Amino acid sequence: MQSEPILEMRDITKIFPGVRALDGVTFDLFPGEIHALVGENGAGKSTLMKILGGVYPERGGEIRIDGKSRQFNGVRDAERAGVAVVFQELSLVRELTVGENIFLGREPSRLGIVDWDRLYAQAASFLRELGVDINPRARVGSLGTGRQQMVEIAKALSHDARILVLDEPTAALTDAESKHLFAVLSGLRRRGIGIIYISHRLQEVLEISDRITVLRDGKTVDTAPVARLTEQQLIVRMVGREVSQLFPRTNRTVGDVAFEARHISVPDPARRERLLVDDVSFAIRKGEVLGIAGLMGAGRTELLTALFGASPAGFTGEVLLDGQLVKIRNPADAIAHGIGLVTEDRKRSGLVLDETVLTNMTLVALQRVSGAFVTDQAREIHAGKPLFESLRIKAPSLFSIARTLSGGTQQKVVLAKWLLNDAKVLFFDEPTRGIDVGAKAEIYQLIDRLAQSGVAILMVSSELPEVLGLSDRILVLRQGRIAGEFSRDRATPEAVMACAIGGTATAA
Ligand SMILES: Nc1ncnc2c1ncn2[C@@H]1O[C@H](COP(=O)(O)OP(=O)(O)OP(=O)(O)O)[C@@H](O)[C@H]1O
Ligand SMILES: [Mg+2]
């Protein structure tokens, strides 16, 4: 590696009310290296990067860039020093164009008037450098997440950043988009840019980074060259213990059919004659986990959303619960029938950011029991506490405000809410996105326990090992239709993938 680090962070400390988020963290970065930062949910990764990015001026310790000590009093200061951060929550303005976003607040102008031609030409040239085909005049809101990510990176390049931070960039990307991102990062690395990369996908971290730093509970566990680490060692460092059995499986007995969907079709809200889900039928038994595999855009999320009563254009077909036909016109209907939906999109899952963890956890359950918002706090605590502990929700207390929790921890709260609701049927849509390995194992255990207690579970996940590891049966969706069904023992990764893509594999 090259001689001098471009960045040195020494003894960084950050205290929030009731939480020591960072406690003497040390981190450095060389030009032309990809340095991964990993750790459990709430370990302090995003906080460290927000300090580097000038979001939190108040902190202990020292930041040196090119050997010079710096104090950033805002994002602008950090940008001027060559630091660009692509935050976990993307921060583009959806209503503005790509070009406007890239140059926001720094629009090229002549005689005080924005020079739009120049702005779009320059934006186009930054996008070209990244090898992406994005129209700089397109509205950011019209782009998918992968492309928005690229716009964020183009914006960083336009700042002449020499230190680029990516906080969980691939959490919402497809495989192809991730591959493209890695190619772009390799190019930037060759140009001598130092990259800090945060991800819970350990395989990917091992693949693309030069060094890895592990944080745990706000402290640096260690920094090591990637060549010296295996995935298992990395996990032990992150979690502080062995995670031996990722996919637990108790002996479950499958009961009667709990949920049945007949001839479900979901129209595209923009073009009603086009079907996102096309004549899909299936049944789930009590105690059964039915997995749904398929590529991005195969209609998986649309199916779950529609069956939960939350799709904008509704759906056609019949839904039966315990053999009885039921009407599901909106999420309230679904909840009243004991159906829950856990998604990676925390807003869609109904997380109220300005409420406490406890309120979020018990909102649905107690409403159902008491039929009103009159709640009894003692009962809430009694219901919430055991789950708070078993899910290891990393918050100072049950009364912490959801907004102050780390991304993955918020996801655990969403999960807790549905677990408390005594659901009979649970839909999971990418339930562990952005969740650390230790917590994943706990969530898998919970899913297994729920099934054991007779809940019928429908699960969508893009992580094939997750679908294969948890499901009793797997349906493969392709272009809105069922392309195949696999029993647990016939479902190999190759066969399921081939079926999802439309190869020649025969379904069992
Ligand atoms: N604005 C804030 N106010 C209070 N506490 C905060 C705030 N931001 C973060 N924290 C706390 O600081 C700790 C570190 O959070 P941080 O977001 O840095 O974790 P993370 O490692 O990025 O986790 P994840 O993998 O879930 O994104 C957590 O305990 C979190 O609840
Ligand atoms: Mg984070």
C-alpha cells in the first residue's frame, strides 16, 4: 500500500443522550484503497461516517486529512476537504433533475444566471466517467435505487472527493447493479480515491475490500488486511461469539390449510391492462413456511402487497382464511383477519419514527385487543419487554424514540410489532435486509418458532440461501406467473435460479 494515509481518525468519541455511540475509535484510510467498515446494527458505523462527513461537529478525538488536523462544522466543510458521503438514507431531492441534484447549491452560472447548458453538459460528463447511461435531465424520482446511487456517486465526483464513503450502498440493489457498482469502485480506486465501504453482506466485503475494520459497541475491535480473514472469523469479531447454526429447524408439523389465494392478478397502477401478477394460486398450511423466489421485477413484492390490501390498483381473485372467503380491501381488513406484513421498507411497515420503541411495538396488537387507543402501559411493557430482550434491540430503553435507532435496529422493531400481534398469517418481504448476521440468526429462529406455533408464513427474499434455508416449499415467480414449485429437498440453488431466469430446469 502507498506511503501516507489520506485520512486518520484517532480516538473518536460521540455521546448521544443515554448512549455512548463511539468510544475511542481509530480508523485510517490510504489513497487507492477500499477499506470496509463492518459491525452489528448499532455498532456505530453510520455515526463514525457522519462525524467524518461533518454532520456531527461535536465529538471527541482528532481527524487528520493529509496529515493536517481538521474540525468540520458542517457538511460543506467536509466536502471542501475532499470528503463525500453517500448516506444510508439517500439524500437526493426527488423532484429535481439529476443534473440539478449533482450541482445543488453550486450551479454553474454566468452573470448570476444559472448556465443550464453547462450544468447538464458537466453532469453528463460525470455520469459518463462512471460508465452509466442516465439522462441528466431526468427527474431523480423517476430513477430506480441503483441509478440514484450512481447519481450520488457522480455528485461526490463533482466535488473532487478524494475520500468517498458509501454506507450500505447495495442494500437495495439488484445483483447486476451491485456488480456494476463494484466495477465503478475499482475504477475510482485506480484513480487513487480512498473508499470507505459499509455493508452487512460479508461475502461482498471480502470480495472487494483491501482492509476491514470491525466495530463493536462503539469500539474498534481490529483492522486487518482482507487476505487474512475468513467470513467465519469476521462474524466472530462482529458478534463476539460463534453463530453456528444460521438456519435453525425444529421438527414442525404442518396442519390444515390456513391461507389460500386463488387466481390472484394485480394490475399495474400506471397501465391497468398490464398485469404485475398474473393468475397466481397457492395455499399455505398452518406451520408451513412457503418461500417465493424470483428475480427483481418478477412480481413478488406486488403479490404480497396486494394480498395485504395495500396495492394501489387492488387485485382480483379470491382469498380464503381457514376455508372461509374473506374480503381484503385495505391493510386494516388484513390486520383484522390476523394477517401481518413485515417489509424492509420501514415506512410501509408502519414504523412511526417519532414514537417510542414500545409504542411502535404494541401499536397494532393493543389496538386489536382494546379496540381503542386507551392503552395500559404496564400491559404494554409486560408484552414488549421479553421481545425487546430476545431480539436484542439496541436502544437505551423501551422508551427510546425510533428515529434515533440505527437502521437495522428499526427493522427489528417492525418485526417485533408483528410478532406481538398474534398474527395467523405473516408475510415477510425481505425481512432481513440491512440486518447484521447475529440478528439474522435470531430472526430466523423466530420465524421457525412462529411456524412451530402454527402460523402460516409466506416469505419473499432475494437472498437465495435465506429462502432455501427457511422454506418448506418454494414457488418461483417469473414475469408475474408461477414458473415452478419446489419441495424443500428438490430445491437446489441452481435449479431455483434456472427456473427464475427461465432456463430449462424442470420443477419438482
Ligand atoms: N441521532 C441520534 N440520537 C441518539 N442516538 C443515536 C443517534 N444516532 C445514532 N444513535 C445511536 O448510536 C448507536 C450507533 O448507531 P449507528 O447508526 O451509528 O449504528 P450502525 O453501526 O450504523 O448500525 P446499522 O448497521 O443498523 O446501520 C446506536 O445505539 C444508535 O441508537
Ligand atoms: Mg448504519
